Amino acid sequence: MIKNCKLYFFFVLCSLALNSYAQDKLLFLNGKELNGQLLSTNNFETSFKTANGKEYLIENFRVFSYTQNGQESLLYKYDTLEGNFLSEKDMRLFVFGERDAHQTYHSKFSNALGFLVGGAAGYVMHKDQAFIYVAAPLVYTSVTLFFPTSVKQKKLTDLQYLKEDEYLRGHERIARSKRTQNALKSSVLGMGAGFLISFLVNGNSN
């Protein structure tokens, strides 16, 4: 009985492992990935079912490639008339840079600093009734644009990508976008927290 149970669990684990390995994947031109099952594809659109059962009909011009049964097929084609100005090799590097930025880039320092800046501005804004500080999140977010982003080398599968300009451009595009959005969110949250703390500490300034 125990032996049969062990065999059953062994086959279940093997089945799960095979299903995980055989999972299809879409790689979009913005670097995002979608895992699940490829249902069908033609010259114009691709039908895809995600792991949670949702089905999507996706225009091919949004997709760089799809992987089915471990085999990758390109949907992107170099065509200046369609606005595809990069070669397939360069676009692959660009998309890989975007993908890695989605997966590995986290603007923790910028977020923490934004929360502190927003918190200080919110505190002073309530305490002094100086509502000019309401612009602090926008000012802080604008300042972050002057600083470059960095690639998390320890999380890369291939360090050779760091030598490729298109990879770095793709990574920079997504990383900068993520940092800008997070800077605004964190500074706004900080401002709300600072305003609340000032209200609790100083009461109604009026």
C-alpha cells in the first residue's frame, strides 16, 4: 500500500514537472512575458490561454516571439515600413533588456528617499499651512530623471549582454519608467503619511 502511494506521488510530481516544462510562452515587444498554452496563430493574431484559464486574442505586431514545446518562433520582422527599424538580432537584445528590467530592477533607494522627501513635505505643509509643498512629489520625480539606472549584474543569466548597446537601451527604458512611477507613488504616500503625523502631533494649526 505504501509502495503504491509512493509510486502515485512520483507520477504526480513527474506530471507536474512535465507540464511546467512544456508550458508555452509569449515574449512581447515591451519585454513582458505571458506563460500558458498557445492555442493558435496566423499572420495577424495569436490565440493564447494563460495558466489561470483566461484566453486572449493578441495582435502579432505586439509580440516578439512565442515558444511552444521548447521551440521559439519569431513573429517580429525587420520592416521599416511597419516601423520595425531594428534588425531581428538587435530587437532581441532590446527586448531581453526590457525583460530583465521587468524581472530584476527594483528602485528601493529611490522609493525610500521619495517616501522621506514626501513625508517631510507633508509634515511641513500641514504644520505651516504652506500648501506650496504639495508639488514636492512632482519635483522629486523630475529630479530622479537626471540619474541613470543600473543593471543588476548578479541576477543576469548572461553577462555578455552588458556589452550590447541595444540590451542596455532596452533595460534603461523599462528601468527608468519603473523608477519614475515608483518615485511618484512613494513620495505621494510619504506626503500623506507626513501630513497625518503632523495632524496627530500638532493638531489643527488653525
